[in-house]
Amino acid sequence: MIRFEQVTKRYPDGTTAVDGLSFEVAEGELVTLVGPSGCGKTTTMMMVNRLIEPTSGRITVGGEDIARVDPVRLRRRIGYVIQQVGLFPHRTVLDNTATVPTLLGWKRARARARAAELLDLVGLDPKTYGSRYPEQLSGGQRQRVGVARALAADPPVLLMDEPFGAVDPVVREQLQDEFLRMQAAVRKTVLLVTHDIEEAVRLGDRIAVYGEGRIEQFDTPGTVLGAPATSYVAGFVGADRGLKRLSVTEIEPDDLEQPQVARPDEPAERALARLRAEGARWAVVLDADGNLHGWVGIDELTAGGTVGALAHRMTAWVPVGAPLKQAFGVMLQYDAGWVAVLDGARFLGVLTPAKLHEALRRSVDADALGVARGQVRFDSVADA
């Protein structure tokens, strides 16, 4: 969708902002441009909508050379979100959101209907927020309106310049979650500029790590963290890149252990004898369909009755496909030695600290070897 071919931007004073950039962003892909201040990442993004003109090279959007497109017409079909949002203070939230469709000549009713639809998509009820003015919104709410406005004319490309940088960390994480949910629904082609490697890793399908005016590595978040291409990239992503990688490594069924199982209607005495024979201290409680009802320890089973009446509610659990970071966080939150992994209500297994570490190692090795995680084999603590 977006293609850079040997693009250079050099200013009259001799400063080279970007030098010979060549890369491509696929349709529906979210690419994060990350690097220190002054490295050229914002210049790269602003050349896509011709707010900055390249000195040499070629940029195409949808196969069309943007140098041959009227800049105003080009910008009206590319969404643009900036850190300070830039809402019109004298216009309501609904009218702010309808700005680009109105400029494109849409009838007022259609533009406002589209604006209401987009406000709902970003989590702002148009009936509640549509008639408000920007000064009546929080910083996070204004940022949501900015995203809605950028999407209002249904542009194929979305440019985002530090879009969540002006809000506090808690709100930033909420906005990132909301944006990922929205992106999964609308699948725009996105270039997002950030200086925050954790944000780049969390949001990007691929990451372009910038040095001085050029890209040092352009790859998936997992590969950038697990196999930095240069010492510069390794230094930029940090010595704790293994911890950062937890956020981009998903839990897979092969990562799980299978504990002892008890049934809700099983007599406690029978379950206790079986667990003692197996040397187990606890069991998960599953119904006949494999749905999770909780867990029970051997100490509780001495009370007699049925397993279901003695079972504890399972608080330490995550869905399959969740990042390892989420599982690790749940372990710490509940001081748990393992977390249950579910597919809906169906129990798949448990993730232990040893298996979490193994999954991380497999992920790193798989990226380095160019194979699936399941193909990586090594001796592990969990096998000892």
C-alpha cells in the first residue's frame, strides 16, 4: 500500500533528515516507526501526505506516485492523527469528527451520521459526547475524537504521530487497547511514529527502528527483540528486551502442562485417594465437557462430600493467545504458582513459570531459525 523507493530528504543547510529509505507497508498492516528524537521518523511519515516534500526518490500509495497527486486531494484521503489532536475549539465533537467528509462535499446528514458511527467505534457515545466541545473532554477523550475524525472519510491510510504521548500512562494503555480493538475491525494501513519502544512493540505488526536518518532494522516485534540486527538496535531496545518480548509472545496450547482433574460430582474421598496416589497436591475441577469449575486441594477433600461443593473459584486464569506478559502479571497479582489457560470456558491446561520461560526461549529460537515454535526442541527445567 505504501512504498518508499530510495527516498532522501536533505535541507538547504545540508542536513540530511532521511537518507535512501526503501521499505514497504502492506495493505492493512500497522507499522511503527521508532527511534530517538531527530532520527527522521516524523519526516518519513510527513512525506507520505506531502507535508514535507522529499529531495529525491519515490513514494507510492496504492501504486500511485504521490508526487503526481494534488496535495490537498491526497491529504483528504489519508487520515492524520497528531499528539495534540488539533480539534477546532468552536465546533462540537460531532462536527469536529465530520470535518473531512464535509470538506469532501458529503451532505450534512450523511457526514454527521458517519461521525456518530465513528464516535461509537472509539468508545464515545455520540448521544452523550456529540454535542460537547473539546474543552469539555478529558485528554484521552480528545485523543479518541482525533482518531475518529481521521477515520471519518474511510481513508485507506492512517498516519499517526505520537498519538498517545500526551496522556498519562494508565490512559495511554487504555487508548492503545482501544486502538488495537478498532484496528482489528477496520484494518487500515497505518504508519505510527513513537519514541517508546514498548508502545512500538505492543502496537506494531512490524517495527522500523531508526538510527540517524536510516532504518537499522525492519522486522516483526518478536524478531527485533529476540534478534537485534545491530548493536545499535540492541542498545535501543534495551537489556531488558527479553521482558519486553513477553508482551509479543502469545500463549500456545503446546506451552501448557496437564494437571490432575476432578469432576464436580465426584466423591471427595475418591478424589483424595487418587490425588495422593499420584503424588498431587491439587486438581482442576472440570465438568464432562471440559469446562472449568475451579480447583481443589487435597486438604479441602478431607472434609468429605462432593468435589464441586469444596472447589475454589479460579481467579488466576488467562485466555489462550494472551501474551505471556499477561500471564506473568496474573501470577504476580494472585501470588499463584500457575495460571489456568482457557478457550472460552473450556480448560486447555496450566502455564507454570518454567513453561512460561520455555515458551519465551522457544519464541526467540524460532525467530532466529525461521521456524514455528513447535519445531524448536531443547532440554528445559520443566522436563527435569
